[in-house]
Amino acid sequence: MINTSDQLNRYVFENTHVRGELVQLHQSYKAMLDNHDYPAHIANIIGELFAATSLLTATLKFEGDIAVQIQGNGPVSYVSINGSHDQQLRGVARWQHAPESSRLSDLFGDKGFMVITITPTQGERYQGIVALEKETIAGCLENYFRQSEQLDTHIWLFADHDKQQAAGIMLQTLPGNSENTVSKEQLADDLDHLAQLTATISADELFTLDAQDALYRLYHQETVKLFEPVQVKFNCGCSKERSLKALTTIEPTELQSILDEQGKIEIKCEYCLTNYVFTEVDVLHLLNAPENKQ
Ligand SMILES: [Zn+2]
């Protein structure tokens, strides 16, 4: 039996300053991998980063999106997942050859780093750079939260491309304990206790149990307040119009020479692999649009 839901659940532990999130991905993960022929370790790291990005976007307090990218000089040069506050995500990896393991250094070499870009619909963009000091995405993100947000955080990530399942859990101290309504020691004890409970879950349980059962299995002795679950979707967001717009960044003479040679211009979306084909008429129309005239 497999869990076929694509759902994010947020919860808080009553009488503590700790919150949690659980995400389980199936159809959306499958859609992200479809037709890409990623080697196993790359497909798994995409699954982990997908779950992680979903957990991160759920912490947004405003409308906008988060892009989490890992870049490096190993067999994989680039993995990127974008997610919006309403849990629409897409992702892609660029790679040269199959890595030997899922360790970050085996995937991204010795010069890897993670970039987290938060773009509010209104307001300033924020970017954080995270060194790949740990061998897992979860470990690197725990460091990120500790250093940049001063929030103690535990993250567990799981992915199995064979089963087309990915999942993640995050526990985090709530921001805004500035009046010290809970002592630092108490907060650390609570988080530690809840992390020990959470660490007992296995990938198989997360891939088979529905969210209610998984949370009950972990926290049945705690008082947990569960919020409405949110549906997670793979949504690329690309379109013929957007791809056409991208052509405006190319020199008109260059566009013309491609048209002369091939009779058309093709742009393939690297995320969902949709192929957009533009004729000479499309391109002329674009170049003659008032906003694109130089
Ligand atoms: Zn696309």
C-alpha cells in the first residue's frame, strides 16, 4: 500500500513554543521526474529538495515564493526547486554523469553551496547563501535556520524515486519568544523531547501512512493542534507567452539567423519539457510590439 496524497500538514504542540510540518509527496514528485531520466541518486536528491522547499514555503508569512538551489562542480552542477506560498512547485536538475552516492559532496563536488531566494509578491527580495557543511540537505537547512533566523530546527527528509515517494518533517521553535514567556531551557527540553519522538518515524511509514495516522503514531501522548492540510501541486507555470517574452533578451539579428536556418525557433521548458515552437510571424510580431522597440 502506498500513500497517494500530496499534502502539507502544519501543527503546533499545545503548551509549548514548538511547531511542526509534515509533507508527503507522490503525484507531484512523479510529475517532477516524468520524462527526465534522472539517475537514481539525482532523482532522490530532487525528492528531498522538493520536500524541503515545500516545508520552507509553508513558513512564509506573506504571498510570494521561495527558490532553493544547490550549485556545485561535481557530477551535478545544479538542482533547483521553486515553490509558492500556495504550494505550487517545480524543479529541475542539470547533470553531467551519474553520481556514486546521495552524499552532497558526491553530487556537488567540493565547491557546492545552497542559495535560498525568498521573493515576496510585494516587497524586497531576500537571498541567503548556505555552505554545504553537512552531507545532507536536512543538515544544511538546520544550520541555515540556526544561523540566519536564530530558530532551532530539526528536519527529516526522505525520498525513494522507485516508489515515487518523498516526504519531510520539520520541527521548529516558534519565533517571537522575546518576552521569554518560556525559559530557554524549557524550550530546548521541549524541542529535544519532540525531536526524539519524531526521529522514530521511518521512510516506509511516511510513504504508507496518511498524515493523521503518522502524526498519531508519533505524538499520541502530546496535545497537538492540527491546521487544515494544504494540497501540494507540481505546477510549472511556463507558457507560450512567457517563452516568447524570453526571446526579447536575444539580439534580433540572432533570431533572424535562426529563422533563416531552421524556419522556426524552438524553446523547450527545462522544468516540464514542454516544447514551444515559434514561427517567423510570431517573432516578427514580438519584435514589432511597441514595448520591445528599441
Ligand atoms: Zn514548463
